[in-house]
Amino acid sequence: MMSRNERGGRTCIMFGKPVKGGRGLLASGGKGLLALLLAATALGAQPPLAPTTPQEVEQYVKRQPHNYELRWQAASFYMRQGLYAAAIPHLQAATKLRPKEVFAWIGLGDAQALARKLKEARLSYERARALAPKEPLVYRGLGQLYLHEKQFEKAKQTFLKGLQLSPDSLDLLLSLGNLLVVMNDAPLAIKYLKRAVELAPDDAEAHHLLGEAYERNRHLNAALKENLIAIQLNPSYTEAYGRVGLYYIKLTRYPEARKYLEKAIALNPAESHYYWALGDAYFYDLSVPDRYDKAIALYTKALRLDPNNTNALYSMGMAL
């Protein structure tokens, strides 16, 4: 399986990136706090400042340390930069300034979770649930924490609870659909992910995840179609290129597989699995005269990047 260490999707739904069997549980991704910041603005925040460095952010805040909206804007800056730990003090200050504001606690939970402060994140989400037990974003955050702990059934029930409260929540639909793929319940995953695509037809991630579910349900052509749509929507969606490459290998369309895998490597040259897959696209193509040499060179590169890449080890054994 390809990892999701690079993704052309959301920027912070907590851990949000889809879990892939056997490839490590979680990374970053999703909307999360940025959506909450928009909600905070709707509640009366001033238009965002436009600082370009952390130093400028801190200078702004230092002038008005008790300004709730300014704390949100500072947190937004850090979250957009991937500096999750730096956002936490500003969100902690926001919860002190407005201790009954549920979005402040959810935002704090998101930042803590992305910074891998999971115990603290759970306390923040629980505080948010105590304030607003019907707020679906609380269940999105708690569900992701259960997912991190590999408590899949608890995560599933938590996401479902959130969807009962907000049936058209895109984040919850994607989180649940992804989890169901991991739990090998592809038919149910397809149900929720198709709804996500209906709600957000221009969302590349939704199409990609639906493709994953189709693949698990052995609908390879449908999986290919969804990932090609994802690439059309987001031409920098590295993993979609990788998945398309793998699908073309399974369909024995090797030249097309090489085209997409080479693009995946160009976008993320540090991902071992792309080199392994590209090696297979040469190894199994009988029309390539020096296919063994090219395949072995790519398997070697894959293993140099990740000596524990079992797929590359197996393929190398086949080629030697």
C-alpha cells in the first residue's frame, strides 16, 4: 500500500489522512481547525491579519494578548504552517478568555492531537462535549483519537454518533468511510463515501477514498475512474498517481502504469513504494528488452529508502 505522508487533500482534520492496512496508522490531514476558525470569524472575529512570520504573529498578539479573535488568527497562522505545537498556547489562551466557547476547546483538541499530545486532546474534546453534547465536530475529534488507539469499533460508533447529529458532515463521512475500508467493510464504506462525493463532487480526497473502497470491493475499473477524477481535481495529488499506477499494473497496462508512477516519484521522490511499483511495471512488461535491469535498479532504490519494504524485497527476490 502507498503511504499517505503526502496528500493533496485537507490540511488539518486532526489526523485525517486515511489509514492504510499495514502502512502505519496515522499522519496529518483534513480541515479541522481551519473550519473552526471560519466559524469563529462568523461569530464575530475581525478580518484575519496577514503576518508572514511567527515573529510578526507574536508581535500582533503581544499588543492585545486578551483579544480572543486575535488568538484564533494566530492559531490559524501556525496551523497553516504545520506548526501545531506553536498554535496550542494561543488556543489555550482562547479557552481562558471564553471558557464556554465550544469551538475554542475543539480547536485546542485539534492542535493538541496534531502535535501528538493525545491525552491533552482527549480532555479538550471531552470539555467541548460537556459544553455542547450535540456538536458533531466533537465526535469527529474523539473518533480520530480512538482510531489512533486502534479501537476501530469505538471509532466507528463515535463517527456514527456524529453523523446522526450532522448527516451531511463531509469530514465525518470521509473519516467513517476511511475507517470502514480499514475494517474491510468496503460495501458500507462505499455507501458513505458515495454520499461524500455527492455532497462535494469537486473534492479530490472524497473521490480518492471512494476509489480505495471500490478497490477493496474488487471493482478495479471504478477505483481507477475515481482516482483519475481526483487527479483532474488536484494535479498534485501524489498518492492518487500512485494508486492509478498500481491499478494499471493490475490491469496489465504497463506503459500507462509507468507514466503515473513516474509522476508520483516526481512529486514525492522519498516514497519507497513508488519505486517498487515502478519496478513491477517494468518487470512484468515482456515488451521491455532490459526489463530485469530496470526493475532491479528500482527495487534497489526502494530498499535504499526503506529496507523494510516487504513488497520490494519480494519483487527483488523474484527478479534475481
